[in-house]
Amino acid sequence: MTTEANAILKEALKLDAIQRAELIEALFRSFETTGTEANDTAWAKEAESRIDAYQAGKLRASAADEALVRISKQ
């Protein structure tokens, strides 16, 4: 990532979870050209599935900084 992108990421990580999710959604939408409604439906279904799995103890949560470290090692 560029220095500018890293600076933006550092600031974004200061946001609460809801704000980060909204930011992710806005960034994701910036790539969309067609099929927005279908994508929204698919992502809503996926989000609900992940929430259900988390609440059932089948999925664990990670702090954003920990997740980013894992991703950068891949």
C-alpha cells in the first residue's frame, strides 16, 4: 500500500465497528457498476449468516489490527 493509503487505514482503524463497516460498504460500492440490488441482497444474506454463526459460537471475532496482521502474512 502507498503511504497515503496506510495513513488512511490508520485513521480508519480509529473508527468504531459500525463506522468501519459503513466505510467498507462505501468503498465496496465505489467498485460497482451494475447489479447493485443483487449485490446488496447477497451481502445482506452473507452478513446475516456470519452474525448467526458468530452468535452460535461457530465463528470468532478478531480485532481489526490482528486481522490485518494475519492478512498481510498471507
